[in-house]
Amino acid sequence: MRVPIAKPYIGEEEKQAANEVLESGWLVQGPKVAEFEMMICEFTGAKYAKALSSCTTALHLALISLGIGPGDEVLVPSFTFVASANAIEHTGAKPVFLDIDPNGFSINVNNIEKYLGRKTGQRAKVKGIIPVHLFGLCADMSSIMELAKRYNILVIEDAACALGSYYKSKHAGTFGNAGCFSFHPRKLITTGEGGMLVTNSTEISAGVSSLRDHGAAVSDLERHEKDGFLLPAFDRVGYNYRLTDIQAAIGVEQMRKLQWIIDRRIEKAAKYDEGLRDVECLQIPHTPEGYKHSYQSYVVVLRDPEHVVIDSSKLEKFHNARDTIMAKLAEKGIATRQGTSAVHRLGYYRKKYGLKDDDFPISLQAECLSIALPLYPQMTDEEQDYVIRNLRQVVKELSFLRVGR
């Protein structure tokens, strides 16, 4: 049996919708993009939604629209996909990495407060924070927003993985100045590539609308609806970060399936919980009270049951064990991935900012010990039982690990 890490849920509806756009002759940003944006607004409760070519470009335009640039600092967790930091770097601002919470994957609020509590002159450089709702579980947004208000800093939520995720009944991405989502094939819904920025700010919405379209004062669709035949004014330097109507048509059909997809992922996560809960050397995902986890990924962490943080002298041994587990599962046709990267260890950031592996020990541990298991809505019970059974067996073969009953 072969079990992939993920599988987009694409049906005939998406194919037909894309074909209708192809036949219409309007392939670029147009009426389907507008429809897709409206559906995201309705689902998340945001006032505005702007479709973009990726979540990365959404983060970039959010930062630019909020005036973040050279000389500024933006706080970001080290354990995240590299795009969270890259978007900051592209503005000329400096990404300031902070470690994550040892009991989860979100930025540690205590580290935020500690950094912001520095001398006034140093603190003045901090203009924003990008909390990341990693794998579909929200960061502690109440605490983050309280700190942002106290220190007068901007909040841009990296909600790439968090469509369908909630914190205290409020949708991810709707707490800060802007929130950014991804529609990559490993996300809950997909448009191939693509992203969305949501905001309640009229100014940010208008700025992003222009910046995504080369800096145009009005969009092609707006000009078309008014029978315009002259090119628009270009009063700012913009980008080509537009989503096509072909992609948006797929997105519209995906949105119609979204709740079913979320429900299925939650069901599959619960089955993993039940099948792995007694494996003492695996830390399974934990969803705190008041949170709704949409499970973009189901990520376990290899652990020493007697210690929350594995001693540095043992980390290499556990890291090698993690890699062995993943390799043996691959031999059995089961695809896995490490959760994501400790960005401070990646070549560019390590060299530019003089960072060391142990600067952020919890992020280091998460990178070295995390395993994302296969998860997709159409996953069969047979496939999932196969993953659980083989994971338990592979772990059992590593004698120094505790397997459980």
C-alpha cells in the first residue's frame, strides 16, 4: 500500500468550473476572483478579502501596506515555513526570531513580552509581529493582541495553514491588522498556488488591490464594467501578484466543500489520537479549550517521556531515531515529512544574522523531532490503520523508546 502525505480533494466540479473560465475568454483577475473573495469574507467574517498569487505575496503586501520597511524589526517564530521570514526580508525590515512554546508550535508569548520589554530605544525598532497559526492551530491571540496594543505594534497573522481554525469563536486571520491564507495543494483547499489577504481596514484593502495589480488605480474588471478603454493611472510602484480567474473558479468550488473537508480532517485526527495516545515516546497534537484545530497537518513529536525538553546531549540520538522512523515508514510506502523548519538554522538567515542552532532550543527540537503523518479528507480507514499499525511497529523496534501498551 502507498499512502501519500496529502492529496487534494478535486472533483469534476473544479474541472468544469475551470473549463467554463477557459471558454469565457476572461482568464485573469476577474469575476471569479471577486466571487472567491466574497466567499472567504462570508466564511471568515472579515470585511475585505483580496486574492493573491500566494500566501507569501499576501504577507509581503500586508507588510508594505502597513508601512513596514528598512530599519524596522518584525517579530516572528523561528519554527515556521521560511516564507514567514522571507516576506519580512523582502521589505528590507529585519525578522527577529523568537522561540516557540514547549507545549506547542506557536510563538511563546513570554518571549514576545521579554523582547518588547527592552530599553525604549531598542523597542522602537519593533513595528510588527507575525504570529503563525501553524498546522491549523491558532496562536494565543488574546495575549498577542494585548501586547500589541500595549506596545503599539502591528499584527499580521500568518494563517497559511489555518482556514477553518478558530480561537475563542473568532476565525484565524481576523484578529490583527491583516491575515494571510494559502491555497497550496497541501492546504485544506487548493487553487494550485494562491493566497488570500483578509482585513477589516478599508485602507489596507485598497492598498493591496492596487499593489497586487502593478500599482493600478483601478482593476481590469472595474474598467471593463465601466466600458473603459484607456489604461488606468499608476501612482505607485506595484507588483504582479494577481490570482487568475482559472484558479479562483477552482477556489469557488473548493469553498463549497470546505466544511466537509474540515469535518473529515477532524475525524481523521481523532482516529490518530486514539491509535497513538498510549505511545509514550510520541507527543500527539493538543488542542486547548476554546480553540478549533482544522488540522492542515497532523504532526507528532518524538519525545523523552520524562522531559519536556530533551537534553542537548540526547538530541542527536532522538533526531537520528526520528529519521530512522521516517525512513522505515517510507520503505512501507508511507510518506511523512518533518513538521517544518527552524528558520534560524537555514543558510541565509544563519549567515546574515550570525545565528546558532541552540539560540532557539525549542524550535531546534521541533525541527529535529517532528513528524507530519499522512492526512487528507478522502483517506480511508484502511489507509489510516496501515499508518498507525506500522508507526507503532517501527517505534517498537527502537528499543530505547517507550512504546506503551
